[in-house]
Amino acid sequence: MAGEKKRRGSATIANPRPITMASQPLKLIIGDKSYSSWSLRAWLALKRSGLAFEEINIELAGAGSDEMREKIRTATGAGSGKVPALQHAGAGLGGATLVVWDSLAICEYVAELCTEMIVAGDDRRPDELSSPLWPGGTAVRGSDLRGRAVARSVAAEMHSSFAALRNEMPMNVRKRGASVAGGPSAACVKDIARVAELWAECRAAVDPCSCCSLISLSKSLLLIIQ
Ligand SMILES: N[C@@H](CCC(=O)N[C@@H](CS)C(=O)NCC(=O)O)C(=O)O
């Protein structure tokens, strides 16, 4: 049985579990997952990892104001004044709480915690698939350099682009029907086309058939919103 061993002439005794960083409490501070895609991104990574974590929700009404930034700074300890932020007790310098304050950095950190657990033989995390985050494993030589480069490019583009789309169509998974009065701007339409192209490229790399249906789906979407 995992975590147990027999000593000659003695009863079964518990094997001490390896101590890994993930043994320390994790707290994720986020906005509403229906409206904050950055929050959802970090939450999904943690959920997918199988690690135990506490979820703290912050009401984001008034986002962008000095008051809201201050409220978030106080709740998270992150100078950015934005969510998501992950607090990891005892993992900071000198045993302080470590704060990771960006969704992509949180995804990377969680995957690395999982890698550490796997390497240490810690069996508490149920889902091995969360590690590593990028394709092709953690080793550099002989692994999927191309896949990682492409995946990182896609994640970075997602992180730093699509300003018009974000402004005109902020995430709202509860909303139904058309949303932009007068239709989206030309810049927004370009952003949408680029998202569709990006997805199609990614799908083509893994599954040519789903790529065809995705291209036709994105073309239909573009026709509807234009
Ligand atoms: N690039 C950052 C973006 C974080 C971000 O913009 N968060 C928004 C919520 S979706 C926020 O905290 N806004 C509060 C404010 O601006 O006052 C990340 O990926 O974590």
C-alpha cells in the first residue's frame, strides 16, 4: 500500500511522506470566474492540478479605480492591485508567504509544484497530467522544443494582445445574444479573426479534422458579427 512499509518483526508503520513545497497551504484570490478570464485561467490551472487550495473571491465592481486597486493590494499583498494572485504560505524568502501575481506565472508555478511532487514521489496529487505545463516534458535535449516555442508564443500573444476585443467584448459567460451596439469596430473584427486563425493553427498541429470544423465555425462566427 502506498505510504506504508513493513519492518521485519514489526507491525506495518507509516512511511513519512516526502516534504514538498506543495504541502504548504495555497490560497487563490480571484474575481468572479464568469467575468474575469484572467482569474478563470489561474483557477483552471489549480483545479486541474488536483492540489488543495482555498479560493477567495473579490467583487470587482469599480475595477480600474484607485480604491479597487488598493482593496486588491490589501487582499493579495501584490503591488499590481490586480487579480488573480496566489499566496503560498511559507514558500517566500525566510519562510514568508510567497505571492505570485499574474495568471501565467501562477500556471507555471502550479505546474512546477506538481513536477516537484512527482520527482519527490509524493502521491498526494491525483492528476499527473498537469505537469509539465508546456509540451514535450521538462528536459531540453531531445524533447519538443518546437512545441514549447509555439505554445509559449500562443500564450504570450494571448497575454499581450487583443486590446480592442477585450475592451469591446469583455468576458461575460452569463450573457446571451448580440452584445456590441452598432457592431464591433474594425480593430475588434481583426482581433477576432486572429483568434480564430490562432486556434485553427493550434488545432491543425494536433488534429487536422477538428481544424476543418474549427475554421468553418470561426468563419460562421465572423459572418454573424460582421
Ligand atoms: N495580465 C494579468 C491581468 C490581470 C488583470 O487585468 N486582472 C483584472 C481582472 S480580470 C483586475 O484585477 N482588474 C482590477 C482593476 O483593474 O482594478 C494576469 O494575467 O494576471
